[in-house]
Amino acid sequence: MLGALAVLASLSGAALGQAPDRVLLNDGQGITGKVASVTPLVVDVEDVNGETRKITVDKLREVQFGTEPQSLRSARTMLLKGRGSDARDEVAKVDKEELDGAEPLVLAEMDYVRAAAAGRAVLEAGGDMNAAIKSVGDYLAKHGKSHHVFQMQELLGDLMARSGKAEEAIAAYSVLAKGPAAMKVRGATAKAALLLSQGKVDPALAEFEAAVTLAGNDKDNDAQRRNAELGKAKCLSLKGKHDQAVTAMSQLIKDADPEDKEFLSRAYAGLGGVYRAMGDKDQDALISYLTVDLVYNSLPESHAEALYNLGELWERGSNPERSREARQNLKSNYPASQWAQKLGNAKS
């Protein structure tokens, strides 16, 4: 009886022009119904059969609210694709009138997309870092029970790390240890990457190994485990174990889902770095970085890294025109990246 009533309610909402909510999962499945509540750990969805389904945030890709403005939904899609600047511009198109009478979860989602887009845009293209940190921090203070808490803590950590505030970044990443296993692995991997960026290879290696152990053999943690294993391989190369690093990275690439473009972008960029460190593998490095530039170029950080290295490799290979092209693309597309800054420092 309750199931029938739920279906009727859903149909009545559709008749009034109110689309149902939809929860999209990482495995490609979707659940249609009504989002009843959210917490940092779980999203409760009442499906069209009247059954409540609890979706843990580590399995969640996106929550689409039936009554949300189209520009809000479009902006969130851009965020998922790593296009923070575009998301910031898109969410600005939402009119105040479109939110009149909106349910609290939709208003909270608006706050999330605005803050996340502000943070991502600064990481991608530069801007007011302090304002971005404040925006993300204010969101977390206001919406501490949101299903976006862990990803916003990670973003806060990324912003702090880019600002040179290592202790604050570690504190932000450490909050992920309170989440599901995949979040714990993600937090440990982020801390390891920060240590590696500071040149602390041994502590970084230990943290990456801890992340792999945390991931275990749970398939839900596969993506995070791969990132941690990639970090381990980078550490091995920095310790002079280049052949081991090449073997590990090549296997990760072989085993990866061809559609996992973000990971493959990181992996090929990492492989290029190992080949460069070997000293006599410029051609292999060139191929790896070209693969990022031409095939897996949707991840700004890896693409910027590839363009920087292509500029150097083409120059060393007596191809100044292609070197200039790579460097110009870097400066035009990723002016705030560490690689563009590194290029500027080299030229000054």
C-alpha cells in the first residue's frame, strides 16, 4: 500500500511539473525518487517503490534535485568534469527568483556549487586564493552535515597546500579519516602527495603505502588504491629505483579502465617524469607526455605538467617551433599552475 502511494505521489509531482530527484552512482547506476535526507556519510533516497535506500558517499557520483535550476545542474556537471572556471560562470547565471521557495537541500546545493567552483577556479586559473579559502571554509561551517563535507575538506586542503600552508592542509585532509574507507584512502593519498611536493620522499612513501593498505581488496576502493600506487611509484623513482617505477606505472596503465581519463592522465604524466629522471629516455618521455597532451588532456594539473615538459623536450630535440607552441599553450591555458610559474621563473 505504501509503495503504491509513493508511486502515486511521484506521478502527481510529475503532473505538476516537478521532476523527481535522481541519485547517480559511481558504477553508472541511478536511483530515481526523493532525497529524504543527507549526512556526511549517507544519502537517504525514497525510491519510486516507497523503499528507503541508504547510499554511502563513497559510492555516490552526483545527486540531481528535480526542482533545481538548470544552470545549477549544468555547473555541477562542469565541476565533475574538472572545469571549475566554467562552473563558476555557469552557476552565476542562476537567478534569485529561480530559488524562491526552493527546498533547503536545493539551497544548500547552490551554496556547495558556488563555493566548490570558486575554489576549483582559483586552483585552475589563479585569482584571490584567500577569498576561495574563505568561501570553502564558510560552506563547511554552514553545512557541516552535507554529503559534500569530505570532498570540500579535500578541496580546502588543496587550497591550503597551494597557499603554502602545509599544516592547515594536513589538518583538512585528516578529516577524511572520519569517512568511509575510500575517503580514508583519499585523505592519506592527499597527505602523501603534499609530503612529496615538499621533497619528503620517505615520509611520503610511508603514507602512500599506508593508503594502499587502507584500500585493501575492496573494489569500491580501486580508484583510490591506484592513485596511491601511482604515488608509490613516483617515490621509488625519486629514490633512484627507476626501473621498478616504470614497471609499476606501466602495469597500472595496462590495468586501468580506458575510460578513466583522469587516472590515465596522471599515470602517463608520472611515467614521463620517470623516463626524464632516467637521463637517456627522452624519446620515451616525449611519447608519454604527448599521450597526455593529445589523448588525456582533460585534467588541468597533468596537462600543464605535460606541456611544460614537452616544451623542454622539444627544445632539447632541436624543434623550437613545437617547443614554443607547448609553452604558449601552457601559459594560455594554465597560467596559475605551478608549471607555468616554473616556466616564468626559468625565463626570468
